[in-house]
Amino acid sequence: MIIDINTYIGHWPFRQITNNTPEGLVNLMDKAGVDKACVSNINAIFYRNVQDGNEELAQQINSCQQFGERLIPFAIINPAYPGWEKDFSNCIDDLGMKGLELYPAYHQYKLTSSRSVELLNMAAEKNIPVHLPCAIENMRQRHWLDTKEDLTGDNVAQVLPLCPKTDFIITNGPSTAIASQLMSLTQGRQGKIYYDFSRIGLLNSNFEKFVIAVGADNVVFGSVMPMQYIETQFAKLHYSKLSNEEKEKIMYKNLKDLLKL
């Protein structure tokens, strides 16, 4: 079984993307052997009111039984926009979304702002994880109108003490460096920190060294489909010397437990 933490539907404004509908994403999942995927709507990042994008996501997933069985919706909330509390409650309580996803670089707020911290603690109270993608596209590939900022280890380190019960999933960034930076802050913390390995290199056993450093219990599978190719993630698992138990934790068990699937 494979559960993917990081996929998208919706229109990416800076280059043409295919398979960016629920049907297209599920087709990619079928080809790759992915059973379930956490998904958010790119449109929500760029709409002035992110909630319009969340409602689009819910409507599309609910339009087909297969989508509902395979796709796990995550809500994108902008705590700098009026009414975010109502949007959050609507997404979790009414639309049944399983996680929260934040884009402070795109929505131009700090993770440590009072509203952001309030939102992060609300997520902990609802017992849902917070997904923090460090980026969507690599800095070297970005359109000149795209954001010039990535989420950094410093950003996360500053907010962790302010929401000690919140579970975080950090993806699509320099996971090895961020995990090393956060190690002392995560020990003994009630909320857990998970990392994907989408930006970790295939050569020199970098992936294995990363898993050994953070523990297989704290690593999840993320592809960034349809923005990125999934095959490189499988290659890292295939060529690693991790045990089958460790691979199973990474591929699905950690997310299955976290999301209570």
C-alpha cells in the first residue's frame, strides 16, 4: 500500500500542467500504484478568498465515489484573510477535510503571527495535522512572477514552541537540513514532526542516512504529483537497504496512523 502526502489538483499559473483534475490525478496514481493521496487545490493558493478553492476541491471529490475513496482533502487556509476561523471550521467540521495546509510565502504572513499561531493550535485541538510545503517548484525553475521565498527551518523552529501539541508534515524542501536544525526542538515534544524525501538525492545513500537520522517513524511518502515525477521517489526506496518494516512505515503506515484511516 502507498499513501502520498503531497499532491495537487487545479491550475498552476506559471506553466501548463496536465493530469491536474481528480480524474487525471487518480489515473497517475493508478499507473504508479498509489492507493490514496492527500490532495489540495492549487487554485486556493491564488484565489483572493482561499475558501472558494477549498469548496471546489470538496465538490470535485464528492462528484465521484472513486475520488472520495482515493483522495484525502487538505484545506488551504490563509490566516491573514478575514473570516479564516469560519473557513477552517467549515473545512474540517462540514466538508470533512483531514488536514490543514499553509502557504505563508504566497499569502505573505509569518508563521509566528498571532493569527497563524491561533490557527496552528486550533488544528491541534481538532486533532488534524498541519502540512507545510517548503515550496511547490524548485527556485531554479520558477517564473519571474512566482514567490522568491521558501519556507525555511528557521521559520519552523520559531513557531514550534508556540504550538507544542500540533503535528507537522514538512515536505518538498531540504528535509535533511531542516530535520537536523529541528532535532533538539522536537525531542520530547507532544506534537510530532514528519518529513518527506522528495528533494533528497538518490546517490551516496543520502536517503538511507536521512531515515537513520530522523527515524522511519517520522518519514512519509510525497510525490508532488502532477507537478513532479513520482518515479524518483520509488527509486530511492528500491535502492535503499532499509528493512521492509521501515519501508512500510514510510510508504503508508505513518500516514495511516496520523490521519486515522
